[in-house]
Amino acid sequence: MYERLKGLRVGIAMCGSFCTFAEAFRQAELLSALGCELYPIMSLNASTISTRFGKSADNIQRLEGICKRQAILTVEGAEPIGPKKMLDVLLVMPCTSNTLSKIAGGITDTPVTMAVKSHIRNALPVILAIATNDALGASAKNIGELLCRKNIYFVPYGQDDYAAKPLSMISHFDLAADTIESALDKKQIQPLVLAPK
């Protein structure tokens, strides 16, 4: 299982859903263990904001340690991803509602959104692992828009706390590797919407 992931060049692009960083790091470690060559990318918020979930410098160091290379932290640093054909797959994990809306609207003002724009020009998979408190609210239209786009795939998601946060959804990050394998065949992994974790 996962034989196709060996040697696969996977961009790991992290956005500022800080409460999901620990799980994102775990999945990045798993992808590395499966033989993926990982390329770290962080949004401006992810790389500069310190929270109760960790200091920004520590988060950068952790991701770079997992990926065994320096992180792309600027828009200009992300621009060559497409022209140089640096990646086979780009995994945005976590993907916030802010980044989701920018991808849907074609806005490229962060390292992550530039990475998406640059990578997708090669008609290769972009995989979104969402983490947003308004997936069933204001962000629903952006999810719908991106579900119709070629070469955009989603890690299956579900409501993480339907009682306290009825509009919130988070991807099952543990399905990232399976989603990548499906996307390599240009298929959206199913089922897309799952029960809460």
C-alpha cells in the first residue's frame, strides 16, 4: 500500500489554523515515512504568529525538520514552483477559510496561494485539507466553487463540533495519503463528507 508515494514530490503548505498544527505535523511525518519528498511552504500568518499552540519559530523549525529542507516563506519564493516543476502534488494542510476564499477568487498574495497558482499551471493535483469555522456558512460557496475546478481535490471533512460550532468543518487529516493516491488518478476520494472524528 502507498507504493506510489515513494519518491513523490509533495508540497506541504500550512495556513494559520493553529489548533490543527499538531495533526498536520503528524501527517507530514507519515508522508515522509512513506517515502515522499516533502517541500515545506507556510502562509504569512502560519510563519509569523505565535499562539498557545506554539511559537512561530518553533513551528517553522518543526516543519523544516520533517521535510528536511528550508521552508518557502515568501510569495517570490513560491513563484518558481510551477515553472521549475518542483512538485508532483501540493497539499494545503491546514487550509483556512481565508486561503480557501483566495484560491477560489484567484488571489495570490501569500506564499501558499502563490504556490497553488504556480503549481496548478502544470495541471497537477492541489489537495485541500480544510479547517474552518464557517464551512457551512460564508465559506460554503468557496468549497462549492472549488469542488467544480479541475485538479483541485479535498481531503474528506466533517463537522468537528456540531453542537458548539454548527458551521465548522475540519478535514480528516489522517486521510491525506489516501487522498493523494486518489488524486494521482484524477479522482476525488469518496465519501467526501464523513461523520465527526
